Amino acid sequence: MPALPPDTTLLHLFHAALQAVDPARCLPPHLPAPATLDPNGRLVVIGAGKAAAAMAAATHAHFGDRISHGCVVTRYGHGANAGSIAVIEAAHPVPDAAGEQAAAQVLQAVHGLSAADTVIALMSGGASSLLALPAPGLTLADKQSINRALLRSGANIHEMNTVRKHLSAIKGGRLAQACGAAKVLTYVISDVPSDDPTTVGSGPSLENLSTPDDALSVLGRYGIAVPERVQQHLQSAACRTPVFDHSNGQRPPAVTVATARHALDAAAHAARALGLNVWILSDAIEGEARDIGAMHAALAMEIARGQGPVKPPCVLLSGGETTGTVRGTGRGGRNAECLLSMLHTLGHQPGIAALAGDTDGIDGVEDNAGAWFAPGDLAHAHARQMPIRPYLDNNDAWHFFKAIDRLIITGPTRTNVNDFRAVLIQPPV
């Protein structure tokens, strides 16, 4: 098969990954048959996250009129028609008043349920910001301030959500507690390395195994100053995690319906169909985005020299969630920064192209899903007097890739299994 242009190949793999984790495709096979629900009970659908609207639409298509009522919250611009299930939009990654109000509506939706009732909880990445109901005694401003500090600190998603769980009136199992005697079925699209469902969206409908001391430890580790009332809350009895009784089967384990591994496996299948050898590095890579980019570049150069476990033509695939410690004033999410670091490390190495994108369609807070580059792009940038180092130092990858027309614009995908990276290595022509 003749080799396709690098951008065609890379974008084809990215879209194959996105299709595999589309809620309309991956959620329905896991939902219970309507006939298995208690005929005397109500079916309530709640949820939050960047995939919440699409998950709600798929759930409504599955259950139809069997649904009594429902409410989910998603990021601005990520909404969809979910029939009788209300879809509310709020801010991400820093929560706003709309998220606070939406969290209160979600709690109201599960008020007064009985043992005959069933709650379907649809959780995906982003729910931590979107369900922004402060714990008693705290304010939305408290949560916003700490959230901003965590986002800039370089803390990973497990650490950030450990803190968020203990500052909330709804996260860390408190939403499940509000469901009372009802049966709670949780379905998760995972955006976190290791796919721990209690970390996704800070686990509103699942048991929380972290402690307030764990939250304090994270804040101290990253030198994040907190108001005295937040310190007092984390040291109070009110901050203790809800304890669940598992003996009655009302809190079954979550079902994870899509993960980064599913996306990578789909991309690998598509790559092999194009005649490429494939090496999936990992679906759980964490660390500084620029360091991960440099690592991918080093592996690609080794393979281009004829070393390594796969031979060109081939593609390296990886997922997970990198972090970006912000030191500059530029624009760009972690995927664009990872890719820019990769290009910087590769230099003028021929035969290597790459793509890095966020599967939710939004890289950080920008309008792009990520970016890509092809062999020769570094020379093209140099000809335009665009050395990479200043862009990296200023966390300004967005402007670099915008200038050379390499941004990937998908719009909201309404799914989210976090980072996707593909490095294409072909013998130089």
C-alpha cells in the first residue's frame, strides 16, 4: 500500500481512537435492559463531565419513557439533546456559579428516592469542576482559588481530585449518599491513568478511600496556601468521608465503558490496516508534558536508526495525562507543549511526524484539540525566524503551531479519555 501523507495517517488514527470511545457506541452495551428494573420504581439519570451530554443521549435512547427524570452537567459548548434528561452547561476547568447551581439540581434530582428506585450515574472527566458545590462553610471563591492553584502547580489528576473530594458537598461519595436507599449504577468514561473510577470526576457516586489528611498533604506538597476556613474544614469531623454499607447491593462497583486503552487499541488496529507496525508504549503516561515529549522523540530517533522493538514504517502510540507547570504567559495546552518539546528534541531528524491531542477536543482551555507536525516543519519554522526554545520557555505552543498551520480543530467531541499521542516513523524517501 502506498504511504499516505503524514497528516492524513495521523489524523486517521486520531479519529479512529475517538470513534472507539464515542458514548453512543461504548455505553449502550453495558446498560441494563429496561425489563430488569423494578417495575414499581423510578429510573433517575444523573451525571457530569465532558462526555455527560452524549452519555445522557445514549441512555435516553436506550430507556426512553422508562426514565422518570434526570439531570446532567457538562462543559459550555459540549451539550447535546438528551430527551427528557436535562443538560446543563457550566465552566471547566475553573468552576463557576452555573456549576454550583447545577450540582444543587443534581442533588435535588435524587432527593426522596426509595429502595424500588434506580439511579443511573454517568461520570466522565471534567465532573470535578462541573459539580462545584462547596462543602458547608466554604464558598465557591474558595474552590475557584484552590482549583486555579492546583492547575498551575503541576499536580497530577489523582492529587487534584483528592483535594476536590474533601472540599465538596457532592463529590467523594456524597452524591451516592444523597440517593438514600435507591440502587445506584455508575457508568464511567475514564480520563485518568490507571482508570480508577473513584478518581474520575472525583467519584461523586462512589466510595471515597482518601482522607482529609491526604488532601492536606497534597496542598502542602505543592505549597498551595489556603484560607483558614479551608484548613479548619479539612481538620474537622464534617470532612470525614461517607461510609457505605455494601451488604444490600445498592452500591455495586462502577462499570468503566471507555478508557485510553480502548482508544489506543482502535488506533493500533487502524494503523495495522495501513501496513504500519505498532508499538503501544502505555495508556497511563504521566509527568511534565515537555519531558514526555522529549522521551517520545528519543524513542523515535532510536527506532529510526534501526534499533528498538519495531521497525519502520511504524507508529508509536501512547495515552495518559501529562501535566504542564505554567511559568510563562503564552497560550497552549499540555498536548501542544508535549508536541513542541518533541519537535525541539528531534531537530532536523528526517522521516518522523507526530500528533498529540486531547480526546475531548479541547487542549487545556484553547480552541484546538492539539497539534501535529511533519518532517521539514522545523526548517519551515526557522525560515520564518521562529526558534522553538522561546516558545517552550513561555508555554506558548499554541502560537507556534498556529503560525505554521498545524493546529487540530475538532470542536467538542463529547467524550474524554484524555491524551492521545501518535509518532509516525517512516524510512526517509
